[in-house]
Amino acid sequence: MKKYYPEMKICVCGGGALGHVISGVLAEKGLTVSLLTGRPKKWATDITITLPDHTIKRGRLARISSDPAMVITDADYVIFCLPGFLIAQTLRKISPYLKESTVIGSVVSSNGFFWMAKHILPRSNTYFGLQRVPFIARVKEYGLSAELKGFKKLLKVAVSNKDRESEVRANLELFFGTPLELLNSFWPATLTNSNPLLHTARLFVLFKNYVPGTIYEVEPLFYEQWDNESSELLISCDEEFQRIISFLPVRQGDIPSIKQYYEANDALSLTKKLQSIEAFKGIRLQMKKVEGGYVPDWNNRYFTEDIPYGLLIIKDFAEFLDIPVPNIDKILLWAQDRMNKEYLVDGSLKGKDLLDSGIPRNYMNTINELLFE
């Protein structure tokens, strides 16, 4: 088995919060870390990361560029910290510069990464996806510093190449400093009841009756002001999600229910749990600042990511398996109206904006290609 060495070369793709934290943490470990970002001039070479206990870690980046030829060609690992809409185009952008041995992976896999990678990458390359992000991260000063606000006790990863999965697991465990468990397929990594349900259920409850022109004096806290209505809708959507995965090759327990994951018995206990998570404190709704306060921003990442590269993927599988999902449909219909998009028409996925999403049918002739590959 190939061993982990400090001189291993890593390229992080993406300059968001996770890109900041992962770049800084890996560079601090002594790895050679480069960054592919659309805003290289905004970045300093030295990145400072503040841990939950206020410990400071500093990492020095080897190269920072928007040109994949400058940062990809010698990379042993390429780690995507990208929103769904950038995954496919970035895979195409970097593909000509990859070594056959390069491992490519995404810290967010519920956006369609696996079928995009299967469709776009050369067959020789190994790719992986994490079931959940390794850290909760926030940018302090763009290109200079960030906060690592929370660690996971355990990470789970799916690897495309069985011959290299033990090697990839061992290296990622050292990269992130967290125990990793191998999943037996990509399914539990690419289908999730996390952000696509969690975020969208909360937003629906908050803004379902919003009247244009209404201004909020204060931008609400996403989790600390979580309510029972949001919990009830989230649990109902998760029940629909669990029915979908019961017909897919997912081992029992690989995708725990929302109540199991948050150790809750009902909506009330789920509300209390979400309100109390330390790493979630201080997170606001990403609303739009206007004179006098705030209004909903229908173009923030909760909409542009969690609808077309999250909830629509779940709906695509529900439609293929002919499983009714009335609560998920309710959120999709409401969200597409606010986003000025068309995904659902007469209850089916046949809207004009589906090509701008991560649904499998955009990359596969049929979902059967995924089920029986």
C-alpha cells in the first residue's frame, strides 16, 4: 500500500470557506498545497486558521492560480470544495492536466459529483466523495484567514476504485485528522438528507408567506431560532427520502434518518437539538441588506445549491422509482417560483431549467446506468 508522505502534493479547488480551511490545515501539516481559484489575486500565500479552542494554525500555500496548468499537473490529490454548479465545468477544465495516478474527490458529494466524475474524468483516475463535510468553516478575511468551527467525530467516504480505497481512506484520515470509514458504494455519499432537506425545509417555513416589500429589521439566526414547524416539515421530507433509499442499494444505517442522526425522538427534541449545537451558533440566513433591514435573497447558496444540486436530485430518484414525495414537491414548487425557475411542471421534472442542475439524467441516459453499473 502506498504510504502517506509529507511531500505529497495537493491541489484544493475552490476559494470558499471550506477551501480556506482545508488549504490552511493541510499546508500546516507540511503538505505541498496549491489552490485553484477564480480569484487568485485576492489570496495571500500564508493562511491563518482559528480552531474552536482558539488555537491558531498557519499554512503556506505553494501556488495560487486560476490556471489548472499551474497547479494540477503534479498533484497527487485534487480536493474539490466547490458548489454544484462549478463541479462539471471544473472537472472538464482540469481533466487534460491530470496524471493517471491522481485522485480527485469532493468534500460535498450530494451535488451529483459521482455521476459527473464518471461521465467526464478519464477511466484511469480514481475519485472519491465524502458523505459529509470534514469541517464547519467560516471565512474571516477572504484569502487571509478563516475559522474552523467544528470537527466531525467520524467521516465516511466512497471511493470509485476498490484497489485504491484503503490507500485513499488512510491518506484522507491523515489529511483531515479524523477517523474515516469506507462506504461500500457511492450511494450513501451522493444521496443525503442533510443540507438539501435541512436548509430548504427551514427556508420554506420562514418565507412561505412572504409578501414582497416586507423588510425584516434583523436577519434571523438559522439554527438558534429554529422552530417546531421547521422540524415537522424536515422529518416529513426525511420520511419521503427514507422511502426512496429503501429501494436503492444502500446498506441499512449508512444514511441514518434525521431523528437518528440528531438523536431526537420527535419534532420538539429535534428543535432543541438544532438550537443547541455549538458549531451552528451565529449562522444567519444570508439575506439581502436593504435600507431599513433585510429581505430574502432568492439567489443565495441555500437556493442556488440546495435546490438544483440537492433537492432536485432526490426528486429525480423519486420520479424514477415512482414514489410520491408531496412535501418535497411542495418545497420545490415554492422555491422555483421564488427563484424564477421552472423544474416541476404538472408534478413532473420536465421544466426548461433542468439542464442547469445536478440530476443524473443530465449525465446518464437513464438512472439504470447507476443502479446496474
